[in-house]
Amino acid sequence: MARPKLVQIAQMANTTPSTISKVINGRPGVSQETRNRIDALLSRINYSKRPVRHPRSHTIMIVCRDLSQPWVPDLLKGAFRYASEHGMVVSITGRDIGNDVYIRAIERAHPVAVLFDNPYIPMEDRRVCDRLNIVYSVLSLDGRPAQESTEYRIDDWRTGFVAGQYLLHLGHRRIAVVCGPLTVPCNSARLDGFRAALQQEHCRLPQRWVSDTPGWMESGRAAALAFLSDPAPLRPTAIFSTSDTIALGVLVAAQQRGVAVPNELSVLGCDGIEAGKHAEPPLTTFCHPVARMVDEAFEQMGRQSVEENVSSSRAPSIFTYQTHMVERGSCASPPSHKSEIT
């Protein structure tokens, strides 16, 4: 079947060829309603723009779910690292600034590659990338799987397992866990890995010392206040938090209860956000190699983008990364009391 011309598509859409051209090339001057109608038509007739690499070959783009997330600086570090080595320009936008705004930002930037920091990519985003022949991948930091997209993720189960081994090696046996929402896969995987490490050493994790929270600093503080309300021989000597944000709340709770960290209580976080460096004491944690993940994602997409047609490129892949521990000042061996949990 012959490739339809703009005039023919305009007749089918009851509009002008110039309007069709604006939609295909991502230019402004078309209402959202008209743009959506033409996009739907282009999908029905399987029309895709012939790739033209040179106008957009110097831009890479990050699309964030929320530009205020603590990992955004690391996203930019990785993108700038790749861009500086390949003579590229970095563009960033966020869904939190409004649907029309960030979609138009993608169309105006016309990047060679887009990295989404959320595994859920709306169909409109996919259509824009496909129409403009843009390679895209997903950075999944919450453990949710991407749908039909190459993804870069953390081995959260192993992170939890190593966290459990670390606290056991320090001598802790009375250990509590404060989790973010267990409906989020990274939190449940970290908890499962942590349990496995304790079970391997026949160390019990009482259910009453596992708190499923919304994941905010205040929820971490509230959970830790409850854990630390018992007398010293009966309370935990260590608390593992599945995020640094929660761990910062645990540190506040320890201060409010008059429990010294790390002499009376070890606090272990996970994520490696910047704020943990400046806590009192500085937070021991597991850092995510976000910058390296972003750099390598763009490296992979850059190679893929030189192919003749993005839509016919290789099947999606999953790349898994390990966290690394950064020991600071919030963990130590437990105090010498030996009372058992009742």
C-alpha cells in the first residue's frame, strides 16, 4: 500500500495539509482537540514520519513524574555526563507542570532519546515518541515493571538482604523495620530480602516490629516513637527503613525519646538522598547508582537511535543495578543488654 500524502491525510481529517504537517512535526498552532483527532487518524492508517535525525540529534530529554523528587539532581548528573561526552544538550520537563505543557515540551525539543523516571508511560506520551521517531526507556526506582519499554531498575530484594546481613554482623538481634507502602514493589522487595537475611541466621522479626507507613518523614517518626516507647531491654536496638525519607523521621523520633544514635539505636536507610548526608548523625544508607543508570540508558538509546527505524528496533530489555552501602554515623554495635523479646 502506497504511503499517503499530506493532501490525502488532510482530506481524511477534513483539514488542511499545513495543519497535518504541524501535527506530524510537533509544531505549535494546532488546538489540542484537533491534534488528538489527527494523532488518532495517523495511528489508524499506520502513518509514521520518515526519520530525520539531524534536526534533533543534539538533544536528550528526561521526563519526570515530579520535578521535586529528591533523585532529580542525580538524573541530571547522569544526563549531563552523557551529553558532555557526546556533544548533546539536556532538556528536562515534568508531568507535574501540566499535561499539555510537558507534551508540548517534548514536541518542541524533538529529542533523539527520552528517559522517563516512572514506569507508567501514558499512551499519549508513547504516541508522541512514536510519531516523532524518538527512542524512549524507563528508569524504574519504585520497582514497578515497565510495559513494553526497556527499563533500568534496582535489585531491591538484594538491597534488603544485604541490609539485614549488615545489622546482624554488627551484633543486632532486636531489629525493627519501617516500610513505605508495601503496595509499592520496591518496599515489599526490600522487606522480603531483609526477612530472608534474618531467617538465614534464625533471627526473628516480630510482626509488631514491622510498620507499613505512607512513606513520609512524619510517618517514619510516628512509627519509631511507638517502637521506642518500651524500656531499653525490650525495644529494638536497630531500625531499618526502606527509604532515607523514613529514616530521617526515625532519627527525629530517637532524639525526641532521648535514645542516642548510634550508641543505643542504629538507624539504617535506603536510597542515598542528599539530605541523609546532613542528618545528625549522618545517615548510613544504600545509595542507588542513579547517575550511572541514566548515563548508560542514554548510551544504549543513542546506539539504538542510529537504526533506520525506531519502531522496528530490538525488543525491550531489563537492566538491573546493585546498590552500594555508604557507612556514615548512624549505625554501630548494639548496647550490651541481652534481654529477649517477649
